[in-house]
Amino acid sequence: MNTDNKNLLKVINTTDEGELQALERQYCSFGDTVHYLEPPKFFDRAEGVYLYDRGGTPYLDLQMWYSAANFGYGNQRLQQTLKNQLDKLPQLACQYLHPEKVQLAAAISRLNKSKFGLDGRVQFNVGGSQAVEDSLKIVRNHTGKTLMFAFMGGYHGRTLGATAITSSYRYRRRYGHFSDRAAFVPYPYCFRCPYDKKREDCGLYCVKQFEKNFETEYNSFWDAKAGEPEFSAFYVESIQGTGGYVVPPKEYFPALKKVLDERGILMVDDEIQMGFFRAGKFWAIENFDVAPDIIVFGKALTNGLNPLSGVWAREDLINPQAFPPGSTHSTFSSNTLGTAVGLEAVRMMLETDYETMVNEKGAYFLQQIRALQKKYPKVIGDTDGMGLALRIEVCQADGYTPDRALTDKIFAEGMKGDLDVRGRKMGLVLDVGGYFKNVFTLAPSFTITREEIDLGVELLDLLIRRCAPDRI
Amino acid sequence: MNTDNKNLLKVINTTDEGELQALERQYCSFGDTVHYLEPPKFFDRAEGVYLYDRGGTPYLDLQMWYSAANFGYGNQRLQQTLKNQLDKLPQLACQYLHPEKVQLAAAISRLNKSKFGLDGRVQFNVGGSQAVEDSLKIVRNHTGKTLMFAFMGGYHGRTLGATAITSSYRYRRRYGHFSDRAAFVPYPYCFRCPYDKKREDCGLYCVKQFEKNFETEYNSFWDAKAGEPEFSAFYVESIQGTGGYVVPPKEYFPALKKVLDERGILMVDDEIQMGFFRAGKFWAIENFDVAPDIIVFGKALTNGLNPLSGVWAREDLINPQAFPPGSTHSTFSSNTLGTAVGLEAVRMMLETDYETMVNEKGAYFLQQIRALQKKYPKVIGDTDGMGLALRIEVCQADGYTPDRALTDKIFAEGMKGDLDVRGRKMGLVLDVGGYFKNVFTLAPSFTITREEIDLGVELLDLLIRRCAPDRI
Amino acid sequence: MNTDNKNLLKVINTTDEGELQALERQYCSFGDTVHYLEPPKFFDRAEGVYLYDRGGTPYLDLQMWYSAANFGYGNQRLQQTLKNQLDKLPQLACQYLHPEKVQLAAAISRLNKSKFGLDGRVQFNVGGSQAVEDSLKIVRNHTGKTLMFAFMGGYHGRTLGATAITSSYRYRRRYGHFSDRAAFVPYPYCFRCPYDKKREDCGLYCVKQFEKNFETEYNSFWDAKAGEPEFSAFYVESIQGTGGYVVPPKEYFPALKKVLDERGILMVDDEIQMGFFRAGKFWAIENFDVAPDIIVFGKALTNGLNPLSGVWAREDLINPQAFPPGSTHSTFSSNTLGTAVGLEAVRMMLETDYETMVNEKGAYFLQQIRALQKKYPKVIGDTDGMGLALRIEVCQADGYTPDRALTDKIFAEGMKGDLDVRGRKMGLVLDVGGYFKNVFTLAPSFTITREEIDLGVELLDLLIRRCAPDRI
Amino acid sequence: MNTDNKNLLKVINTTDEGELQALERQYCSFGDTVHYLEPPKFFDRAEGVYLYDRGGTPYLDLQMWYSAANFGYGNQRLQQTLKNQLDKLPQLACQYLHPEKVQLAAAISRLNKSKFGLDGRVQFNVGGSQAVEDSLKIVRNHTGKTLMFAFMGGYHGRTLGATAITSSYRYRRRYGHFSDRAAFVPYPYCFRCPYDKKREDCGLYCVKQFEKNFETEYNSFWDAKAGEPEFSAFYVESIQGTGGYVVPPKEYFPALKKVLDERGILMVDDEIQMGFFRAGKFWAIENFDVAPDIIVFGKALTNGLNPLSGVWAREDLINPQAFPPGSTHSTFSSNTLGTAVGLEAVRMMLETDYETMVNEKGAYFLQQIRALQKKYPKVIGDTDGMGLALRIEVCQADGYTPDRALTDKIFAEGMKGDLDVRGRKMGLVLDVGGYFKNVFTLAPSFTITREEIDLGVELLDLLIRRCAPDRI
């Protein structure tokens, strides 16, 4: 080893947090989300529902890597599966087969058959965005069209293709022209109805407005003469993730799907954040009584141990004639480690009644935060949830105007790790979402106990009192 | 557990290869590359330089997952690192920091500083394509332009954005309009010079032809009045991967870079396949004496244990002002498992003199296959290599006309696992590349021994004699 | 002259209508609008407010070439101007100057200065679409952005660029991908309010809905952090032409312009059909109390004698630094014949009080068709107008459901030329527009007399009675 | 008339050249080509082969409005036709028919049938760019693809769609992203061969290089598996106009067409500048023995009296099923004035042997400028021509290096109108083209006499001696 290399090793082998912070500032791109918090936070260890900082302080985590670690940090069954695969077949070019890939694809496809009555197949990839890209290929291939509908408030990833169908213009602004920019449609965010209606008597006005787009050719989306739409698919998160864990009215999706079906427009269901029981069902869309044409999934499939993602599509969209060899590819697409863990996670989901567990815990948690809302009406404007996907919308004293500053403050204070809970120093890890960045999107571990839920609520209570003393 | 789930578990828990093949045919997308071979091949175990099928037959692997497993299957040091991280911090939202991310970014950035004299930073992601997408963002952000140059024969991934700069039209054909399709430039593939020149006296005609594009505004790429190019960056693989492990003349890249620098066009160096000593240097481009503006990497960084990828860019392109928080993101972008393994791999690369090792083994291997070429001039038209990236171009009896059929046959026979090597039944795993799909692109493990190289050549010899008895 | 040519001359010199119909069927593209009527109609002569067919039957023309011949067919003053220019400077490369170009540009610019208080300049071209294309260049150059807003029901031409901002998908369907497709916004078509509101108490809900698009970055159009919109301009027809001569509420455009101004989005006012006093003012937009940033004009400027068109833009958008030499060009852009006639037409418009004349005639005509509506409430659902741009919306017996079939029938019967008006055989030339193709868009000559208006109403009455005897 | 209008009329009615220049500077966009010369030049009268400035000085015109006025300024036959149509049917909505439209379409279609053996139809429009746009629609409709090949040095107009297939990047630079940017192919400009070959022994290397693009899928343009090209048509000017009146080798186009036909790629022949006998044949492409699939024409069809343009296409591309009603449209598309004049011009072309006339005059003129080249080898590097399309390439003393400065100087001196020709003060109107803007592209009137040719050569001689005294 030459001297240069020795010196370099010395530099990078540091464990001093100050030096690490300095290295980070000099050598890491700030382009990801780390520097939304200054200074960024180091964590050292993760277990169950807790993250631990380098000083050993526990932080109750109510976001679980944005719902990627649904089954708890350090879940032993899944970790052991990964270790076993490491010892047997740690690597294999994806051109070749190993059982777990096949078994996992079969499991998901057969589950979908039982849920939706539809035959279909699975294509794996890594990272949610790449699965979204594969779904775009399937749609474009099938329809011959490149334009998509998607929701305002929707999020589907950050590749250029996924960015084109993700609502936030901030994600596109600096990257030139997006030839396939989606047409973004208002989502049924009833607390802040885009049409200022009340759910009680709106008659699904938002669906009717969407349907109006197809009334004549001059509404721009439809050629009545040819009976053909300009747009090929509608990308949906049935419960918006980044958009703020917004739960739509039960009747919304069936009504929307009817409009789409009548125009030959596909529905692509993005389950990357809400899939795998986050919303109390295997797929969140199952709560809404529609059968999507394509499902995209990722994140929690491996409990965060591998970026495995995938797309399931209806047989006619993805059969070997429609989507022949060479249609897509990526080096790690069905890697042995990811598929082994994913398969084990699905086995767990088959063996365990997560539907009951998640809904019960979710109901209890929602009850607690509703009590918090009642206690602090000048801080919390809305709470809602489905399964263990819960929302707390932080508002100004009027209970409606979004209060982003307070949201940020509560978040930052939680990260300090200095909350005193019966003599114990703790922190609270939250995630902020929502159109106005004023929503705590809670995605606790499915392993969370009632006591830990109570602790979470207590920490929230402490934070509210600390950050908004004048509004309690 | 309900009966349905029990039944489903029974189905997917099968270990019978016939049943697995049937499940695969029914539930797996054929859209990846598995069905290039019929029936697809199952492998069971991997170790060192061998894959083992379910019957225990060893297959010498000369492609190592297309250069993703450079350090050998089941490399113990890297596997142990993964296990350790699993036991400590298996999961962490990428919004937060852990040391290994920082250390790895620092190591790569400091190495690049010493190699190229340039300050810069690293942005991680997962999957090579997503790192390419991040590089596109950096380029588009910096130049305000969306059009790129790339090489004929070049390959940069299969997301829509990466497909637009990947040469093969087959990858785009069924997916509608690509607004950002690159302008593809002939690559210096001297064995089949695109301009029918001879290297001895061509005077780098290909670079001159490229430069001519900027002679006047009417050549379509340049506004002389404004001194501004229409295209923002040139994506290169210094040694083409999928294109057939083609090694360019030493003088090519310096001459090309000069043309680009004079027009303000960036060079993005895709090291996904050739990086991390495959071509005998940390980066393949180091063999060619130019400093790229951006480097994209992936694959072998984790030896195939995690899809971690990344992009390094010059400081002015990626500093916090140029590429501020929120510029990109992906859930798994700097995941703890991938960065821990990547960091350990870089430590290995610093501690071990891979440059000498890879070049020595490569020279020996190249010598052997050149002997094979001499022995079978009616089968092998060209051999070449740099480091342990080697090529064997299979041709018809004239030694020039590409022979794809024979290439496919040799490949398929190698996969049968019935080659008799001194009484031992073996297989040979090859990868086929090249513009005409007639090139064996050899990427053996860095841990391969002389004996194993000899074995590889012996297996190749056996296969040639079996598949082309009339041409030996 | 050779025999072939002689024979060809014989063929084409035919004046027999049957032979001409046959030649048309064989050699003319059906791609324009001629074959909306079968068989297509030949006309032979035009004078004043009448077209004459080959048999000499007069057809009262209430559409005047879709408002291109505002000053009457065969207007002697303008025709003489054309003849004079023919005798003096019939041709001149547009690289060189002649007085009429300069005088016409000066006249329009100074008029706009007095109307809107804005300095500006004129760029000429030929055909409305090309002027629209020039306006797109000005917008794209100024903003660096390529995406536009436009109205549902809006029409801006049929070049590919103009088609991208024209609402009807039918115009795009067969022509592949439109990278710059506009986002189409509902127009204030109050008779069929896109939001089912009533004008009395809507509070300009449609403007509020448009403004909501900019509420957060997740509404997809706005980056609040950067204070920057994704879209660069809003293309409007203040009164929709092809959309059915729909007159918006007076308060609409000032409210819309405020929203645009606050976001730095330009307003491009397409006056191609409504300009030059069709709506009672020099520009139709003058009725609505806003100052557009760009005005596009064409059609009636030469009374249909030359396709001269043009774009006026605010000085900062079009000054020689912003829009330097070579920014656009077309061979005939400021041709001597067109500019001479256009200049004379503007002189006429300065000398004559068309504002009073057109509004008086329009008011009288509107009164007559409102009486007709009262008489036939089961046929006419809506009438409205501004200046001499008038609409009659043909509906089913309920007075609301669009009746396209009846509209087509009335149109076709009018073209037969067999209406008996006090013993005289006549025809009526109408134009059909509207989202549902059920609107007669009346654009009579400014030279029309009260008697001719009465005659028009009588012919309409006759046609209604003939075509809808059961609903009178 | 109010006072404001009176004052405005006073201002614009000025005939003072200084005031007109001032108005022009203030109110005219500089975005066209007028200000390539400073100060811009006013002309007052045009007749035969002369333009006259306001002082009555004659300028011999060797560019004839870039070949729009082939039949001489003020051609009485055509002017009378226009006047007659003015008196009969000066206006008619293009939805209705008049004989001249049909007759002209029939004449062109039947001529093409006799020339190329192909049935077809004509679609009219106004302005060459709009005809190009119509041709793009026909191609996109037929192939379902949006990408085109075009030549480096090629020019097809300045709408956004035409700009995308026009080579000069300067025309695109300030207008954002062009999603349909053509792939530009080197044109056979043998004097400056793009491949540095000599015509004598090049073996049409340029065609071979173009064909190589289709060798494998990795050359980026062709999917060999599907037998499908990515690009739909090749836009050609058989003799480049703006590119510098470059005449290709006779064998070029047949060889190119073969390559295109074998790949299913259409050839669109842009005859806007070279059509109607400029190159000695009705269509310039007739000189090169290929049958194009689509022909676009404009300019000289009306001798500059009306912007009438059009596209002829093969029957299968444009028949009523392929290109049905509503496929395109423009208000003035088949206006009565333009079609009447165009029809009369075609009658003239049938009655008169322009082929002989133009080729004889052209041969004589070419002989004269070749003599000039011999006389001034240090000024003129190349001369060439076909019909009355002639080129003089101004070079530095080496006879090769382009001399743009001298070209500009000669051009500007010619515009001064102070050349002394046997005691008479005269000017010379030239046009500058070419990749390096160093080519005089001569397009004299077909009515030019030998004496006038001699005069032109004398004026050129005078200018050379005045501008380059050191090189004579």
C-alpha cells in the first residue's frame, strides 16, 4: 500500500463526528434531502421502533424510513434470510434464474388474481423510480401514447420519467424541457377540497369535473370521432404519500375508474409507499374497491434491506408477446438478496394477520391523535388515517391555515433528542409532508405496541407544548 | 393463517425445478433478458469464480455478472461487512447520516482529486440507470440544455432518460417519442473502423469528423455567432461494455476532450461496467489521460451485494449552490448496507495493488486467447483487452464477417454444463456483446488464478471444437 | 408546345362543373375542410354581402370567409390599392424596404400605444398560423420556457406549433407526439359553465380555480421557493372564434390578467378572427379592459386579398436586442401587395367610425336573432354577440342539449340556394362552430344594411321552419 | 375622424425617406433579415430584371427575390390574371370551391404522374413553411413517427416545425427545446467534401456512410429484429438553396433513394426555391432521376404575387382515407387570387419551352462566371450551376478558404447603386448564401437577355476590382 492510500485510509477511517460532518460538507452532494435539516443528524443504531444517535439516546421513530421498514428495524427473521442467501447465492447475473425470484413473482401474481380476478405477471427492478419507469414502458408500449394523467400532490419518483408525472414543479424547474409532462388532476383532498365543496353533498364533483374533460374534442383530451383519448394512463396513489397521507372518500376511485374504463385509459396504482399493509390491506387500493391495471411496488417489500421494486401488470399488457425479452433490464433487477428477503416478507404477510393487527393499532393510534387534536385545536387542524398511515395537519390558530413554520419547529425539536419522558432523555423522528409542508405523516412500525403509541403521543404532546406555548 | 394463504404458501414453497420453470413461465415478465436463452437456466450456488447449478455442476464464470462481482463470488470480507452492518444499522432513512456514506463519498472524491486534480462531490443512488439520470440532471441544470452526444454502440441504462442516450434503437422502438434522443457518434472501433480507415495512418479521422460538426452553424450543432453548442454533454464509455469491450486508441480521448472543451461541452464518463479496476485502473478512463467532468459508477462497488451507484461531479457542477437540497432523491439512495459494503470495497482497493494484479492476469489471459485466435483463425477474428476486460470476436471463416449464430451456439453449449475437463463435468458462463452480437466479453473475477485462466481457455477450446468442427 | 402539354391544358382548361368535380375528387387533397360538405360547393362570383354560384343564384353570406372579408367582397378602395401596387412595386424581397411595410407597422404600433400605453413593434408574416409561430418564438425567447396555457375551445392555427396550443385533440391525434402541448384551461362559456355555476353569483369561480393552480408547488405549475411558473404565456381569444363566438363576462379578463401578472406569465391575445372591428373595437380585447403583452393578427387586415398577418409585441419582448435580425423570416412576410392593402385598410379604419357602425348594426342584428330565439325556443338555446360577431346556439327542444344534426341540416339547406324570398331564389352561407358544432357563428360584412340583416333573419326563419317543422 | 386619427394618418402618410427610416427603427421588428444591411435599403419600383431605388437608379437583380419572381418583375400576363380574378372572385372561404384551385391541383398532379409515374394529390397552403408543416403532417400520419433526416446546409423554413428540420442551430438557439430536431446528414458538397474525398474516386462514400447508420441496432437508427427505422422521412433540397446553390453529383440521389427505399424511409423533396424551372426542369429533382414521395413547392408558383404554396404527395399518403377532411386547414390555403395566378403560371410553363430557355441562358451565364473565376482565381474559388441557379464562391487568395468579409463587401457595394457602367449609374442586387456565407447564389429572371447577363458579369467584375484591388 502506498503512502497516499495510507493517508487516505486514515482520513476516511475517522469516527469523530466533527470530522465526519466536515467531510460530509466537503465531499457529499447536498442534492438529496439531508440538508433540509442543519446540521444533518447522524444515527448509529436501529432496533425495533427506535433509532439511536451516537450518544445512545433513543428516538422513537414514527416514520420508519417513509414506510420502508414496516416490520421494524432489525427484524430478525428477515435479516436471517438475507444472511442465509449471502452464504448460498449472494450474486447471480439476472439473466439466470434462482427460485426466490420465481416464487416471489408467483406469490404476488396469485395474490392479485385472488384480489382482483386478473391474471398478470411481475417484472422486478431496483428502486421505486425504476419500477415506475418500467410501468411507463408497459403503458407506452400498449397504447402507443406518451402522455399521462397524474394527481396534483402525487409523487412517483425522481428519474426524469418519474419526475414528469410527479406533481411538484420544483422537481422539474432546473432540468429543462419535459416533453411528457403529465396533466395533473386535483386529488380528493376533502379537508381542503380543491373545489371548495363539502363531502356531504359534493356528489363527487371532482370526478364529474374530470369526466367533463372528455365531453367534446375542444376540451382537449378526447377525439369523439375516433373515440380515442390523448392520454394513456392515470397514475394514482390511492392514499397520497408525500402529498400528506390524504385518505380519499370511499366512492372516489370506483367513480374515477369508470370514467377511465369508458375512455380506454389505464389506471396505474403506485403502492410504493402504501403497499404491504401500511394502509391495512396488502395493497392500499384494496380499501377502495377497484382493480388497477398496473401496480408498482417497492420500499417495504424487503423491509428496507434491499431496493428491490417491481411492477405487476395485467396479462394482456405484459405477456411475452406484448412485452418480449429485452423490453427492460437492469443489472440488479431481480438480485438474489432482494428477492430472498422479499419472498420471506411475503411469507410473513401470508402467515400473519397483518390486516387485523395494523387496523387495530391504527384505530387506537388515530383515536389518540384525535384526542390530541381536541386538546390542541389551535395547533392541529386535521387528523385522519387508514391502517397505520396517519396524518396530523398542523395549522394556525384558526384550525385551517397551514402552519409550516410550526411544523418545521416541532420536527426539528424532536430531532434534538432532549425530550424528558419520565426522566429518560428521548427524541422523536417525524416526517413532514403535505401540499403546504405542514403535515406529519405517521408511518409507525407494525411492531409498535400500545405503550409505544402512547409514548409517541406523549412526545408529540411535549413537542406541541414546547413549540407552541401560546396556543395550548 | 387462512386456507388460501396456506395453499399459496404451498405453491410457492416448491423446490422442484419443473414446477419453478412452470411458475416462471406463468408469473414472470419475459421482458428482461432471462428468455434470451430457452429454457432459462437456474443456478443454485456461487463461490469464487464458479456458479453451481442445482445438480452441483460447476460453471467457470468468465463474465462475473457483467463485471458486478469483480472481487469473486462470496468474497468473505465484503460479506462480513454486510452482516456487521445488518446487526448494527440495517436501515436508516437517507435523510439522516451514517458514517459510511460520508466516508465513501470522501474516499472517491479525494481519489479523484489525486487522479484528476479536480475537486468534486458524490451523489449516491441505486442502480446504474438512476445514477445516469442524476448525471443528466446535473448536466441539464448546469447547461440549461437537454440534448446529449453519445456513442454508437454505447449503453447507459434502460430508464427512459438513459434509453434516450443509449444507442440501440431496439430499446426505444416500442416506447413512443423520445424528445431527448441523443446524437450518436461513431466510436473508435478500429477492427471495424466506421470510416474504413487503418489506425496506422488514420490521423484520428473520426475525431476530425466529429469536430467538423462545429465548423459552421449549418452543420447543425453550433451557433458560431453566439459561440454556443446545441448539445450539452458527451456520454462516453471509454471502453465500450455492451458494445463489445472495444478498446480505443490511446490518443482518442485526449483529442476528443479537446474538441469538447473548446465548445463548452461536458464529458460524462460512464464507469458502471469498467470502473473499479476492471480495465486495470480504478477508473477505466485513467488509461486514456483525460479528466472527465462527471463520472457515473455502480455495479462492482459493492461486488454485487447491493445496487448502490453514484455520480461524482466537478465541484462547480454539484456544489450546494448549483445542486441544492431536493435536487434528487431516492429512498435507498445512500442505504446503510450498500455504503458499508462499498466503503469496505474501496478500502480493499486502497490496500491491495489491484492495478498490478489485474494487468498481469489480464496480460496472461490475453496472451492465451491470442494463441487461441492463432489456432482458430477461421473462428476468431479479433481479440483484445485492457486489464481483465477482454474480447473475443467470433467471425466467419474470412476472419471478419461477424458470426452471430456460432457465437450463440458456443454460449448455449457452455451453459449445458456437460463439458468434460479431465474427467470432470463442467460448464462455462460467457456473455455475448458487440454491435453484431458476436463478441464474447470476458470479465473474469480478479481472484482468478493462472490455472483457472488456463481452464477457461481449455473450455473455450473445447467449445470451439464442438461447435465449429469444420473450421478448426 | 408538345402534345402532352396541349392535352394537359385541354384537361385543366375545362369549365364544366361535372368535370371539375371529377378532377377535384381525383387530384385535390381532401385534407382541408372542403369535404365537410358533400358534394362540395363551387362559387363563381363575390360582391358586397353576396356569393354567387355558377348559375347566378345569390347567397347572402353571414360568415364572410370567417371574418376575413369584413369590408365586403370586392371592396373597391382596397382592390384599387392592390392594382396600383401591382403596377408599381409588385414584388420585392423582404430583405429590402418599401414604405407601406413601415407605415403599416407604425400605424399599428402607435394605435396600440394610444390604446394600451405600451411601446411595441410589429413583425409581419403570412397566414395567421405563422404569426402565431412568431409569437411563440417571442415568448420562448423571452422566458426560456416552451409550455403555454390556452383555452379549451381555443383555436390558434394548424401548423404543428399552433396545433399544440389549439384545444381540439382531433387536430393532433394522427400526428404523433406534441412535446409542447398546452395545458388547456376552461373558458368562461357561461351558457354552459364548465363549473355549473350561474354568472349572477359565481364570483368568477373559474378565475379562482385557475389561480389555485399556483397555490403550492404540488399543484404542478409553480415553484414557490423560486417564485417561478412552469408555463410561460397564456394564449387567449378574448371572444372565442371556432369555439362558437362566446362572449366572456366583462370582469373575466382583468381578473385573469392579474393572476398572470402576479406570476410573470405573458398574455398573448389572438385577434386573428376578432380583430379589426369584428367585435366593435379595433381589437376585441379592448372590450375587456386589459392590455395584452402580445397581439397576433391576420385575416381581415387585407380584407382577404392577401394572407398578410403579424404580431405586435411589447418593446421589451421584441426590441432589436431581444429579437435581433434573423430571429424569424419568411419569403412573403412583408410582401408589397399585402402591406399596401393592409395599410389602406387601416387608413379606412382610421377615417371611418367603424366602432359606432359595427356596434349599431350588431345591436340591431342581435335584437333580431333574440326575437328569433323567442319565436323558436325549441330550436335556439342561446343567442349572444358583441359588435358584429354573433352566435345562435341550436339546441334540442329543451333549449339546452346541443343539436348538431339540426345545425348541420340548416347549414346544408342554406347551401342549396333554393330558398324562396319573395319570389327570388336565394341561398344562405353560414358557418358552424362551437364545442358541440351546434353554433352558427355570424360574421356579416360591415357593409351589411338593415334590409340585408332583415333578409338574413328571414332566411334563417325559413330554414328553421323547413328543417325543424315539428319544433316551431 | 377624430384628431388622434388625423394625426396618426399624417405621421404614417409621410413619404420622406428619413422619416420612414426613423419609423422603421422605432416600430418594425428587427427580427427579419432587413437589418443584415445597415441602413436598410428602400426600393421604389420593379420591372423586368431591375429594381429601382427612390432616386430612379436601376439595380440589376440577380437574385429575383430568392427565386420567387422567376418570370420577371411585373410580368404582364400574370399581373393581368390577378386583376381579372380581383374583378370576379377576389375572396372565397377555402371551404368552398372555385375552378382555379381544382385546375391547378390537377395540372400539378398530372404532370407528376407523367414525370414519375405516380398518382398523387395536391394540398395548398400559404407560405413555404406551412406547406412544409403539411408535409410533416402527412409523414407523421403515415409513419406514426416524428423524427426526420435532413441535410446539413438544408433550409426548410422558420416555423418551429420547419426549424427543427433546418440545419442552422442559430435558428433554434433562443427558442428552447426542439423535441423533433432532425438528424442532419452531410450533403454532397463536393467542392468542400465533408469527408475530404475527391469526386473522381470517392465511390459515393457519403451515401455509404449514411447507409452504415443502418448496419446494426447499435448504430442507433434501425431495429434489425423488427426491420424498422427510427426516422420516418428524409427532407432534401436536391440543389441546396440557402446552403449555397450546391449541385450534387448525378449519381447521388438514386443511390440515396435506394438506401431509403430499402428501409421504408420517405423522401420529401423541397422544391420551394428550385422548383418551376429554376434548375432547368419543372422540378429540380428531375435532373437527378429519382421519384420523390412528397414534393413541397411555393415561391415562384405565383411569380411572387401571392404566397400560395403546396404539397404534392403519393396517393397512398394523401388519399381521402389517409388524409381525411380536417387534417389541415388555413384561412388562405387555396385563396382565389393565388390559385388563379398559379394556374396561369403553370399554363405559361406548359406553353413555353422553359427547359431549353433556362438551360441555354444558364449555360451561357455559367460560362461567363467561369471566365470570371479564371480571371480572378484569388477571389473566386468555385463556380457551378444548373439551369439558372448559379453559384460563385468567394475565397481568399488560396482559392479555397472562405472569404466572408469580401463577400459582404461586394454585396454591400452592389447595393450602393453607384457603379458606373458606360456612363450610367447602376447597382447590383445579389444574394449571399453558403455554409460560410461566402457564396453569391445567382437566380436571375428567366427573361434575362444575353446582354443583361453580360451586364451582370460586368458589374461583378467592377465590384471585384473595387473590393479586392490587391487580388486582381
